[in-house]
Amino acid sequence: MNFEIYCDESGIEALSDKQAHQYAAIGGIWIPAEHRDSLKTSLKSIKTNYNIHGEFKWNKVSPAYFEFYKDLIDFFFQTDYVRFRIILLEASKINNYTFHRGDSELGFYKFYYQLLHHWIFDFNAYDIFLDFKVNRNKGRLKELNRVLNNSNLTSNIKQVQGLPSEENLGIQLADLLTGVVAAKFNEKTTSPAKAALITHIEEKHLSKEIGKTNRGEDKFNIFLIDLKGGW
């Protein structure tokens, strides 16, 4: 089966500046490729209903657009073919010098590997799209593609490509959900609209507070990495 994965990050400055946030986060949306057009059509329809023309993202959540973002959240939780996984990285425990040769960019893509690898299953093909960024090492995405293929020999990682988030609705949805979880864990939500959106998720869709999930959670999977090992 063919799958597409759309990814974004939140608070990654904490990978090099431990004072920036308690947690950095990397999240991804998984969909069967056959549902690509349905995802785009549904998200465009929600945008049209609220006369939204530009990019949507966590940083744009505000009281004026609260109902719009609530509908996006409801769409995700009510749509069976869309899944989300996020990994959270505790900044104080990250040691770039010991484990990443002093290179926070290398560490960042190693963590991307952890996000992706554990939801790549045998005998499937994957197209992976990350929010575009300029890397010091221009071969990072090709290397991530190669490493994922080498560690998933019965699957085919067809491409790992950077795309501008403003041109891709899947990446925008990943940004929104990643921002929600990162804000909850970092306890820095000062915006009433953002706090209300988090409460909406917890009360309507989860019936509990947003927190780390078990390994088998396949809709809204939150993996808090223990950098000493384990789950």
C-alpha cells in the first residue's frame, strides 16, 4: 500500500538552546496516498467556509478564527484515514556533543528518523514531505531517505522531500497538531484561543488531558522519548 507522510516541527530551537523550551517536538500526518485528493478537498472546503485564503498554522490560532481551527481539529479526529504521530524531546537531556558530533542539525534529523521509522511497516511504499528548511548540509534529506530504506528493507521509502508549508495542506495540518501538543507539554499557552482549542481536544475527542500515549495508539500517538532508553 502507498502512504504519504506530512511533517512539521515546533520549538526545535530547544535542540541547541536548552533555555528556549522544555520540549522540542516533531510531528507527522500519515494518510493512504489514495486519500490525498480527499484530504485536500476537505481542508480547502473548511477554509472556504470561513473565507480563509492563506496558510493555517498553530501560531495563527486566535479568537477571531477559533471556530475555523476547531473545525480543522474536528475533521482530523472524525476522519478515519488520517493519523498523527509526534515525538517530544526534552531539551535538558539532549547532548549534541556526545551523540551528534556537536551538530544539532544532525541530531534533528536523527530524531526525525525516530518519528518516522516506528510507523513504517513492511511491504508498503512511502512518500515523505517535510516543511522546507535550508540545511547547512544539503544532503540531509537524501541521507534520511537512505537510512530509512536501509532500516526498512521490505518497504520502499520513495522520497523524502522538503516542501514550503504554505503550498501544502498536509504539512499545515501537521503544524497545527504539533503545535497543540508542544504547547501543552511546554505549558506556555498564554493565548485564550489556543488554550480553548487544547481544552476542546481534551474534552470532546480524548476525554482526558493530552499526554504521552501507549505504543499501540494509532490515531493521536504521542511519544515522549526517554533519552536514557525505553518507551
